[in-house]
Amino acid sequence: MKARAALLAAMLGAAAAAAQDEPRRGTIRGSVDVRREMPTAEDRPAVGAVGMAPHHAAPDRRKSVVYLDTAPRGAFELREGARAVMDQRDETFVPHVLAVAAGTVVDFNNNDRTYHNVFSFTKGSRFDLGRYGRGRSKSVRFDRPGIVRVFCDIHSHMSAFILVFGHRFFAVTDALGRYQIDGVPPGTYTLVAWNDGQARESRTVTVPETAGVEADFVLK
């Protein structure tokens, strides 16, 4: 009994020492101000001829992805079992931009009253899901980091982006353009802000051991 208690105490002491030796992780937070003009619902083709509701505006085109261009050593990881959804509503991909870790399975749900055929020609991530109707869903697993362009073979105006990362140090901005990346090991990194495949800005940030860091972007 005493030997077991001594062993447990030793294990707890080793864990506590390891926790003290491990550097505290920080947070990168800020905002992305997208100032360039975005397409509106009026810029898209009418869909009344096929019995669909008019295209809704796509406010999430102003949402951006902020990420570490080079992750800390040993940060690459496959997210086994992770899932995400890219919906199809009103002949629009929702969300317009999706950020996932490598190994994530993305479900492409069809909630329209028409058929869709989701595909991508992106090198290393090519797929073609074929035609499927309302209420059905097809899935793709994304294992290779990179930017994947997604289209519909039936509706040429439909497009979206899937950003696949080999690490977890990324975030999508909210409706107000704010973002936060947690759990970043202390160090100096290149931080990138990306929006809609057109605007991109990077800067160097240093994350201290005891506090977070603020980094704001303006994309024109």
C-alpha cells in the first residue's frame, strides 16, 4: 500500500514538474477590416426560371481566415474523425469559406429544390460528387493542406473555398471581423490574413510566454 502511494506521489510530482517546464501558451487576437467591394445578390444571375428563390446576399464573403504561415515544430496533425459542413442553399455554398484541419471530412448537404454536382479541379484535391438532389449529402475527406476551390457543375455562379491546414493555428473571423487563435507556443511567427482568394496580407508577430498579442489587418 505504501509502495503504491509512493509511486502515485512520484508520478504526480513528475507531471507537475513537466507542467512547470512547459512554456505557457499565448493567444493571437485582432480584427480584419475588408474594405474592397463584394458581389451582391443583384450581380448574380436570376434563378426564377428554375423555380428557385432569388439569391440571398452573401455577407460571409467578408469573413476572412487568419493563420500562422509556418506552424511551431511538431504541430502537424491529422484530425481523425473531425467533420465539417458546407451547405448548398439558394444556389449558394454556405459558408463561402471553410477552414479545416487536414484529415477533416466535409459533408456537402443539398438543401435546394434542384440538383447539384459539387466538384473541384484543385491539384491534389480533385473530386466530383456527381448529381444529387434535395435532402441528400455527399462527403469528401481532405488530407492535403492547401486552398481548394469548390464549384457546382450545374450552376456556374456557385463557388466556395476550403482552406486545409496541417496544424490548428487558424481562425475564421466572425460577423464583426474579429478573430482569436488560442494555444500558440511562445515564439515569432508570420501571421497571414486571407479573404475570398483575392486579398492577402502578412505580418510578423511575437507571442510572449505570459500574455497574448494583438494584430489587426486592413484588406483593400
